[in-house]
Amino acid sequence: MLRYLKKYWVYCLLAPLFMLGELTMDLLQPAMMATIVDEGVLGSDMQIIVYEGIRMVLLVIFGGTCGVLCCVFANIAAQSFGNDVRKDMFSHIMDFSFEQTDFFTTGSLVTRITNDVTQVEQMVMMSVRSLVRCVVMFVGGIYMLYRQAPQFAFVAAWGLPFITAIVVFSLKKVSPLYTVIQQKLDRLNCIMQENIAGTRVVKAYVKEEYELEHFSDANHSLCDTNLHAQTILAFLNPSVNIILNLCVVGVLYVGGDMLRTDGSVTPGQIMAAITYLSLILMRIVFMANIFQTFTRASASWKRIREVLDTENAQQSGTRCPDEDRKGEIEFRQVSFAYADAPDRPVLNNLSFSVRRGETLAIIGSTGSGKTSLVQLIPRFYDVTAGAVLVDGQDVREYPLQVLRDKIGIVQQKAELFSRSIQENICWGCEQAEESDVRHAARIAQAEDFIRRMPKSYETPVTEGGHSLSGGQKQRISIARAVIKKPEILIFDDSGSALDLKTEARLYDALHQEFAGTTRIIVAQRIASVRQADRILVLDNGQICACGTHEELQESSAVYREICRSQLRKGAMA
Ligand code: TTP
Ligand code: MG
């Protein structure tokens, strides 16, 4: 944490310094008021009233200014700290592998980067503002109490351990609950996010009540834990008050005795001692509040550290490939299983290669592993056995950016950002000119519909791309990939929402413009794959056949069955 605060040490120092200025006002003002009353009002000395009055107003202005500056500097330190932590976390999360993002879950990552950082921000704020105030008041109070009479300090010394014990006990009970609270908040965020993003599905199935119940359960659970923590803390103040009042009785008893026997204290001193005693003991309660914030922040900081300390599981390699080999892909005895089911391989001992400029289509029943296969090429996941080679080099040896720059992938689910269509296409290549965007849109068969949009390329895309049809989203995603002019183009079922005519035009355009580019086309429809140089038939994570459309019709029963089923449905072109 100090690493983040170091940058703002000046503000962390200035805030408590100005706090001391504010404290001085707090401590001196009652004394000045006493002088005004005793000598000015009771002694009928108007000059003292005016003189001390002006001094007091100046002191209040000074104290107020110090208070404002303390607040400003404490805020600068805390907000800047939070800003840096959030930025670092976001950059870490962006670097996470898919598996790591799946492990943390989106809801939890959102809670960590928002709520958890806010908790720690508050702690920083409290540390530089209130902690100093508390400590100074506490130490100052003890000193002043001792000055009234050492015996009074002795009475306070009896009360202190009890109050400390109560505070420690409460905090110990409450601190594990804070971790639970944050976890429950994760869960709540997750439900909220799923339901807001999937609101169309919820409404389509009229599941509002059901989801509300689901949400309410999580909400109640969070509320219960919060209540539990607050109930424990609710005992704190009354318990301290009891001890405080016992101490007050002690001071009255000791003071009364001293007054009666040798007159070594005055009634005013006894009154002052009671005021200081309350000041000291109440500071402990205040400190307990600060420690409570600390405990909560420390639970949050642990969760933040989990994100910050998680290095990307996929170490980027350093070797750059042979320059004269571009667009070659080879799968060498590749097996792959997802981390959450390591015993259930999704791909089994696959070996095949794709030449530069070749179009390889992959077809297979749903769940056969097509998406998993293509995701291994840009190294979204690492193989569990074997190796994936791009241009003769294992993808694990590549610097990730070099590898991914070579590849343009259009994912099965088109993901767009809530920016303009132009920006969404340019996203694939920052340096792209307007003419490049138009050209990419033309290849992706998107230009016609974009031009018909109210603001053409400047039309904003709403969150999640809901303002566009499935096929339109797919075509913008395709344009985003082709604008990169990659060496390898991967389409994961990216024409599924296009009509056959548009899809055919898309493949023709790709054939003309990207003749030298290696293309991998995952598709469900025979019509989408029959023009490919080779078709790989995947069945249950294994290659069951590979060849041209004609060859496969001869040799592969699975392929023939796919053809037959589509012919029956009249889906074949
Ligand atoms: P996919 O590789 O997604 O199968 P597919 O692309 O052939 O299917 P579709 O035609 O429907 O797009 O999934 C293969 C198996 O891997 C399947 O059992 C689901 C599982 N899987 C995961 O466990 N996690 C993942 O992130 C993905 C993508 C798949
Ligand atoms: Mg798929």
C-alpha cells in the first residue's frame, strides 16, 4: 500500500499538519472564551472583550482555513491513491488470461475495483485526517488530566484496559465478517449484472419474479451479515459509556475525598478532570471506529492484492518468428481441457496443418470443440498437451502481442463497444484511415446497411450492440477483423446470422482481397464450408475426417450425415 501512497507523501504530511492547526483552534478557543467571560463580561472590561474577540475570530479563521486545507490534502491523497489502485487493477485485469477472468468472476472483479477500493480510500482518508486528531487529543487529554491531579490519571488508568479489551474483542468478532460481506457483495453484483445484461431473456420468459427472488435471497444474506456486524458494534458505545461513568464516579470519589481532607484540588479541577476523562475515553471509541474502518479496509486490501498479485498465467514469450513464413498453422498432437474440468478433455490428440493462403473450414456438431480449437491459435488458452505452431514456432514462445497482431479473429458471439460504428471498426487498427474503414465494411458486406443508418458510420452502437441485428453485429465484427489485414483470419461461426447470399458474397470478397491470407472458417452449414480448400470434420474433440467437399462426401460418414440432415431441412445452397 505504501508503494501507492509514496507518490503522495507531501499531501499525507500536509493534511495532518494542517489538522494540528485546526486542533490548536479547538484547544485554545475555550480558554479564550473563558478569559472573555471572566475578565471581560464579569470584570466589565470592554477592551478585553474587543481585543480577545478579534483574536478569537482570527483564530477561528486560521483554524477553519487549516481545516479546509487538511480536508483538501487528505482528499487529494486518498482519491489519487484510489485512482492509481483502480488503474493498476484494471490494467492487471485486462492482462488476465481467460481462465483467470473465469476464476475471479466478473461480479467479483467489479466489486473489487469499485467497492473494495472505496473502502481502502476511506481508510487512507481517515489515517491522514482523523487518526492524528485522535492521537493528539488522547495524549493531550491524559497530560491535562495528569496536570489537574495525578490521582485522576490513576483512575483513568483503571478504566483504560477494560475499554481497550472491549474494543479489541468487538473488532476481533467483526473483522472476519467484513470478508464475508465483500464476498456476498460479489454475489449480488454478479446476479445484478447477469440480470441487467440478460434483461431481454428474463422478460421473454417472464422470469422477473423468479429473478427478483434470487436477487432478494442474495440481498437478504448480505443484509443479515451486515446486521450481524453492526449488532456487535452496537454494544461498543454503551459498554464504553458504562466504564466511562464508573471512572467519572471514581474521579468524583477521589476528588471529593481530596477536597475534604487536604483541599489539594478545587471543584473546578474536578470538573475539568471529568471533561478530560470523557475526552480520553471517548477518543478510544473514536479510535475503535477508525480501527473498524481499518479492519474493513484490510479485508478489502487483501482482495485487491489478490488481483494485483495475480500475474498473467500465460507468460509472454520473447522469440520472434521467422520473417519469411507467414500464416502457417500446425496443431501437433494437441489435447486440451478447461481448468474447471481437467479430467474432461475437450480436444483429443489433434494433428493437422494449414498452409499459407489456404482456407480451412471446420465443421462439427455443437459442442464438438470448434471454438475451443480456434481459441488455441491466438493463445486465449494454453494446450494441455502437444503444441500449436504458428509460422513454425510454438505460440507459447511468441510475445503475446506479436502473435495476436498476426491474427484477426471474429468470435462466435459478436461483442461491440458502445461507441460509433466507425470507432468499432477502427478498433481493430488504430491507424486506419476513413477509406480503410469503408473498404473493410465493403468486404464485410456491411457498407449498405451502415449507409442506411441515420448517421451512417457515426451512428452510435448502444450497450451490448442491442441497436443492431445479429447479422449486422457479425458484419461489423468481421470488418473490425479484416481492417487489421492480418496474416491469419479466423471466423468462428461468424456468418451464422447472415443469409446465404450475403455470406457467399462475403466469402467471395475475402477470397479476392485476402488471397494470401490463411483463413479458418468455423461453420455449421455445409453451404458455408463447401468452397474451402479443405474441410476438417470434428466430432467429440477428435478429427474424424479431413478433405475437400467432394472427398468427404465419398469418405466420411459423419460428413455425409451432416449433408443429408441439411438437405432434408433444405438448408443447403
Ligand atoms: P466449444 O468448443 O464451444 O464447442 P463448439 O464451438 O463446437 O460448439 P458450438 O457449435 O455450439 O459453438 O465447446 C466444447 C466443450 O467445451 C463444451 O462441452 C463446452 C466446453 N467449454 C467450456 O467448458 N468452457 C468454454 O469457455 C468453452 C468455449 C467451452
Ligand atoms: Mg463454437
